Amino acid sequence: MSCARTTLDRTASALSPQNLQLDSLKAINLSEDMNPASTQDDEIILLSVQLWQKSEAPHQIVDYQFFEHTFKQKQERISFDDALMTKPNGIPLDAIYWINILIELDSEKSPQALIDILLEELQKGDFFHEVDEKYWDRLLEHDDVLDLQYRSFKSLLKSKHQYINFKGLQLFDRFEYQLYFTLLD
């Protein structure tokens, strides 16, 4: 597994005690395990973004991390080290969003090239409220956005579940992944 972390526009004195720890990603059902002609594994990138959704675009990316892993079987789980996101002071809880995008790699593009494309789009506006497959196909070409999930930090504090479920159908093959997290003070 590889991991990259970037922190943008943040200083230690500007942090509040609301922390979100990414714990693990579990493959419940792979997206490429039904078709005999497919690779039978999922080359996955998880992009996790903390975004300040201002009243008008461009929005500001506060923090992001991405993880790359090839899942070879159902029920496989990877754990994340040092995957902590902290909400900055001075921004209302309902204006900070935690966005997670699950991507299945099919091209030879570098993970960083894909991440750069997605980060640029996230800053532009509020397209992320609905996953539009044609939009993603044009944007990423051969790589597939399996799912996109977003939550406000405020809603996470009320959440009964400590995981986010990515679930759907990709080229006639069902997939499901769960991203586990912990809220810390």
C-alpha cells in the first residue's frame, strides 16, 4: 500500500480539537471479480479530502490524503498509519466537508495525476453532490470513480456509524467497500 499526505494552508495554532482518524478500508466485494476476462483484483485509490465549502466557488481544500492498494480478495482490509485530519478553527462545522472518492485504476496514469485532476474539480464548485458517470468518464477517461461519499463534519459528530459504505455496480459487477474512521477530541 502506498500513501501520500498533503496539508494545505494550515498552521498548528489554527487547529481545533475535532480530529478524524482514518482507520482502515475493507473490500467486501471486489468490482472486477465476476468477469473471467478481468484482472480479478481491484487497483484502488481512496482520495480523502477535507474541503471548506464557501458560499461561492472556488472552495478551499484544507487537507487531503490518498491511499493506493491492490485488493486481491473479498474481506481484505488495509490499515492506515498516520491518517489524521483536523478541522481548523474559525470555520463552522457545517461548512467543512469530508469527501471520499473511491477510484478503480484501469489506465497507466500515475495516482498523483488522477488526484490532481480530482482536486482541481473539487475546488471548482458543488458538482460533488451527485455522481454523474458521464462526467467522470470524460474527466478520467479509462479510470473509474466507483463511488463518492461526502459528509459535513457536523453530521459526523452525530453519526452512529463509524464507517462509510461505498456500494454499487460497475460494468455489471457489484462492489462494496467500507471505510472505517474514528472521531477524536
